[in-house]
Amino acid sequence: MSVTLTDQDKLTLRTAAYGAVTLLSAADATGSPHRVATDGSIALASATGLVGHVLAEKSKLKLTGKSVAEIADYVLPALSAATSLLKKQDPAEADNFRRTVIVAVEAATRAHTGEPGPTMAEMTRKIIEALDAA
């Protein structure tokens, strides 16, 4: 099956994936948000298939906000939209995208010792819920 993604579709995928890592970094209460971002980004850079190619493309992403809530306002819907648009064109790539984001989330949450705190655990739940909403 051939997947056709517009530039906007690709931006949505990158915003969703890198935004998920950004949200976890912002939610890290242990004081190592740079490590969270680094580990999550390395996991995204290791993606394969169409998703890997899209995530490897360079683009300007708006992943900033005055609050975590503001960032979540565009990242969480982007996660649902990215999954939905991939499901319509190639369910296997939708699964690849979901697995890629979950691996990045797992890598990001393991950036510090011990279990993730309640803030990161809740952000992880919201990210997975957004992925599954499509």
C-alpha cells in the first residue's frame, strides 16, 4: 500500500512524536528534563519505515508554550490526528507510529533512576490515550 503524506501531514507526525517527548520533559520533576528529551529524541531518531523517514526530515516545529497545558493543547490532538491519518492509509504504519512514540516515551521516562513520578506517569497516560483516540 502506498502512503501519500502532505507536508502538513508530515509536520503533524513530527509535532506529535517530538511533542510527546517535550511534554514528558516538561513533566519531569526530578530535575533532568534535558536527559528525558535526549533519550526520547534518540528513540525517535531510531525509527524505521515511513515513520522513521518522516521523523528524520528537518523542519521547524513549534514545541514551546507558556505552560505545559499550552503545549499539550496542540501536541495531544496531533498524536490522535497522526494516528488517524496513518490508519486511513496504512494500518501497519499507524502501528509503527504508535510503537515508535511508546518506545520514545519509555526511553524518556527511564532517563532517571526509579519509577517515574506521578506527574510523568500521568503525562504518559495522556499521551497513550491520545494515540488510542484515533
